[in-house]
Amino acid sequence: MLDGLHGRLATALPEGRHLPEDVWRRRHRVILWVAVLQAGGLGIMAALAGRTPLTALLLTVAVAYPLTFGLLPGAGRGLRSAAATASLLAASVALVYLMDGLTEAHFHFFVMVGLSALYQNWVPFGMALAVVLAHHGVVGALFPHAVFGHDSARHSPWTWSLVHGAFVLAASLAHLAAWRLNEQQGLRDPLTGLANRTLLVETTNRLLARRSGPVSVLFLDLDDFKDVNDSRGHAAGDQLLTTVSRRLEGCVRPVDQVARLGGDEFAVVVAGSSAVAAEIGGRMLTALADPVSVDGRSIPVRVSIGVADSTSAADRSADTLLRNADLAMYLAKASGKNRVVVYAEGMDRAAQAKAELVADLGSAVAAGQLAVHYQPTVDLAEGTTTGYEALLRWQHPTRGLVAPAEFVPLAEESGAIVEIGRWVLAEATRQAAEWSAQAGRPIDMAVNLSPRQLLDDDVVSTVRAALATSGLPAGQLTLEVTEGVLIDDVEMVVDTFRALRTLGVRIAIDDFGTGYSSLSYLRRLPADVVKIDRSFVQDLGAGGRSTTLVASIIELARSLHLEVVAEGVETEEQHAVLDRLACSHAQGYLFGRPQPAAVQRPAGPAPVPVPRPGTELAARR
Ligand code: C2E
Ligand code: MG
Ligand code: MG
């Protein structure tokens, strides 16, 4: 509860941020001028009012004297603004004295409080309040005529000092509100109302200076947000960002601050360790998992989050924390997105290694370092191999074999995947045509297409060219697209799919079940094959819920006349369940691992029988 109260108070009051140096200097110069003019003016006024020259001189000195504190060597902004404020308030006291406590003379206090508010600093308000109370109370009691212009006040100076003090306090509050608004204008993101980068950096630096314990920063970047903007328009993008902001705010404590750094980047500063921050990051993933409804359509939101804390940073500065968290975020993206990665020392070296890998990828095709391995797909009822999936391998000169899970996302990010994908397609279609000719029967080939290829490249002509060059009949080629890509923008890929199918090739939805989509969206897709993700197949037979899910996917696919391939079958038990569910095709280590073409060579002319341990071979020769 205390936390909540503190949070509410913190949002209502100014954050007390420092004015930029140049702004402060300009304001201070004006205030100094006013103070000096007042000192001189009051002396002249005293002389004109018939006071003795000594009184006039004393008044001038009393008003000007506090300014000398600002001239002390090493005087910082705090002392200089306090000195100027003291002079302003001394002028009010002097004026009230000169005008024999005339009520109207007291208005001068309000003008001075307003002027000193320009410093946007707490000190002047405190000083104004203290001076009014002390001056009205003490001086009012000793010399009532020097402070108050009416009898009731002269009789009870403390009561009236409280009344005047209350007015000064009220004026101060009004200034505080204006100050707060002022702060917000330059420090808030206009779209979401969240803090902007400047404010986040300030808050972080302040926390780092005040806290002895760890301070953490989360760096968030929405996954594939560009696609939303491109396909649904900027208004939808804005709506999405606003909703995301509210959900993110719902995940933090009142003491933490969420900021929008720009575009689809957000950051959060947390007064706590990276463990606390990672927990908040986890909550954010969950909070965003629910698709956002924009104009009646739901858009899935995923986010990559990097976390860094001050204990693993080289120095206690907001910039270092943000840089480390950004790096961790980058690694979250590279390792599959939609996750939280906590910065650890040495990650910058890892990032460097990644960057080198990306650079090496650029020349991998030309250097002949890429290879395609082939994994058989089997017909479960017949027990025969019907085709192969082409799986990319990279033989790196120094690192050895690099797995596609490691470099395909990088190639995707850098754009190298377009050229690499074209090469895989050419290679795999050539291989399938060669095998078909050798076996004397059609050997099917499945090739994975990356989202980047689907969206950026003229994929239809690439496929047409590969078929023409290899001579492979289009009906023997299946193009696999991961489900995750599709749900991001079904509409956009539907046209491409249609065009590809016009060529005669088949479309497979890969890794089905890993997205957040409902089964019903399958209906809208011009597809021919559904590949059930390995994660569900692996659970089969363990008595888990996967069996029900796989059964319903198979059922749905059948009703839509789609072929089903179960991925990642490793055990006889899984095989048996799939048989029972009447799954038509499967792929997995049980039937064959991905191998180079020379090892995998299919025998012909009959389809290759699939060995089933403990069972009769189902092949018919
Ligand atoms: P994918 O298309 O879902 O490919 C199936 C992955 O599962 C392959 O991993 C394969 O080796 C693995 N696998 C097959 N059977 C089993 C099994 O029984 N158990 C286990 N544990 N794993 C099995 P791989 O080759 O590492 O490829 C990973 C992913 O990389 C592929 O997933 C695909 O999305 C992507 N990829 C591979 N080659 C290409 C390519 O040429 N282009 C593009 N864009 N992506 C590719
Ligand atoms: Mg695949
Ligand atoms: Mg798959």
C-alpha cells in the first residue's frame, strides 16, 4: 500500500529533473537582473518616500546582499538559485516594510514565488514558505506595522502569518502543477503518454545514484512490427502500440518506469536485480500473448526482451545499462524471438561473433560452404518413402557444422536468405529430378521457404526458374512455410500461395500448432499439406493432451482434404499412436535422419520400404 501511495505521489509531483544547463542559465540571468533592479529601485523608493539615506542604503544592501552568496567560488546551481531567491524574497519583505504593511504590497510575494518557480527546483518553494511564516510571525509580533496593514492582523500576527503562508503554499502548488506539465511536454511520448528516452535515462541515472542495490533495465522490441505497419497501415500500428503500452504498464510496480524509446522499442527501468526484471519480462510476454484487437481483427503481438542490471555493467550509468539490455534483446531476437534474455558478461563478445557469422554468411554460397541434406518422408500406411525434405547445412571453415536454427534466423535478418534460399531451391529440385530419373519413379521434394523469401523476393519466378532448369515436374515440389509467419499476415501470403499453386507446386504449413492461431484459419489458406510440429509428436504416447490435439489436427486436415505429415517421429510408440490416428505421412529419426544426397540415395524403381522394428516390412515389391 505504501508503494502505491508513493507511486501516486510520484506521478502527481514534478520529478524534480534538472533544467538543461543553457535553459537554467538564461532564466538565472533574468532573475538576477530583476533582483539587482529591485535592490536599486527599493533604495530610490525609500529615498523618495522620505526615509533617511541610511535606511535607503540599508534596504538596498539587504536586498542585494544575498546575491553575493551566489558569487562564492564553487557555488553550484543550488546555491546560486537559493541566493537569488533569497534576494527576491528580501525585496518583498522590504517593500511591505516601506509601504507600512499595506495589503497590496504583499502581492509582491506572489510575483516572487512565481519568478523563483522558473528554477524548477524545490528549494525556492521551501524558502518562500519559511520566509513568509518567519517574517509575518516574528517581525509581525515585534513590529506589527512593518508587516500588516490592518488591526486584526497586527493583534494576532501568527494567525495571519499562517493565512499568508497558506496562500503562498497554494500559489506554490499551482506553480508545481505548471512545472509538472512543463516537464511532461518534453519528456513524454505523445502517442502512448509513456516516458520518452530522455526521461528514462534521467530516472535511471537518478536511481543509480540514489540506490546502493542493483538497478535493472529491460529493453523491448516488438517482433515483426514492421509487417503490421506495412500491411495494416500506420493507424493500426499506432493503435497496437497504445494497447501494448497499457499492457506493459500493467506489468510493472508503481516504482518502475516504462518508456517508449521510439518505433516499436520500449524500455523499463526497475529498482531491483535482473531476476526481478526478468520476472517482469516474463509477465510482459504473458500479457502480450493475447492478440490485440485492431479494427475488429486480432493481431498477435510478440516481443523480444533483453534485461541488464547494474551489477554486470562496467559502470553505473544509464547508457551502459541500456546498451547491455539492447544487446541481450538482440540475442533474444536471434535465438528465436518472443523471449527474455538476461545480459551476462561476455555477451558483447557473443554479439561480435554473431556479427562475424552474418558477414561470413554473405559469402557462404559463393564459397561452396553450404550443403543440402535430405530427410525422408514416409507414407505410414504403405510403409514407403515418398519423398524428402531438403534441410540446409553450413560447413563453416573455422566453426565446423553450423545448424540452420542458428544461422537461418541471421540470414533472414540480414536478407542473405533470399540468395541462399534460391540456391537451396535450385539444388533440391536438381537432386529430386536426378533421383526420380535414377529410380524411375517420381521422388517428391520439400523445400523450406523463409518469410523473407515470401515477402521480399519474386519467389514465384524463382520457383518457376528452378523447375524449368531442373526439369522437375511442379507436382513433385512442396514448399514449406512455418506457421508462425502465416498468422502474422495471412492475407499477404495468400496471394503468393495462390500464384505458386498455379505453377502446380504444393504448399505445406510447417510446424503447425506452434502459432497462436485457431485451427479454423487453415480453411482460409490455399495449402495442401499440414506438418504437425515435433513438440506435439514427441508427447504422443506419454498420455498427454497432445494426442487429442494431434487427433483433431488430423481430423480437420482430412475434412479440408489436406495431407498430414507428423514431424519428428523418434519412437515406435509415437509411430503406433500415429498409425492408430490414421495419420498419412511422417518424418523423423525413426525413419531416417537428414543425410547428404550421396548417403541418402533412394533405391528404385520401387519405393523404399521403411524398416519397422518388430514388424513385417510393409513394402510391396
Ligand atoms: P523444419 O523445416 O521443421 O525441419 C525439421 C527439423 O527437425 C530439421 O531440423 C530436422 O533435422 C529435425 N528433425 C527431423 N526429424 C527429427 C526427429 O525425429 N527428432 C528431432 N529432434 N529432430 C528432427 P534442422 O535441419 O536443424 O532444421 C531446422 C529448421 O531450419 C527447419 O525446421 C527449417 O525451419 C529451417 N530450415 C532448414 N533448412 C532450411 C532452408 O533451406 N531454408 C529455410 N528458409 N529454412 C530452413
Ligand atoms: Mg520444414
Ligand atoms: Mg517443422
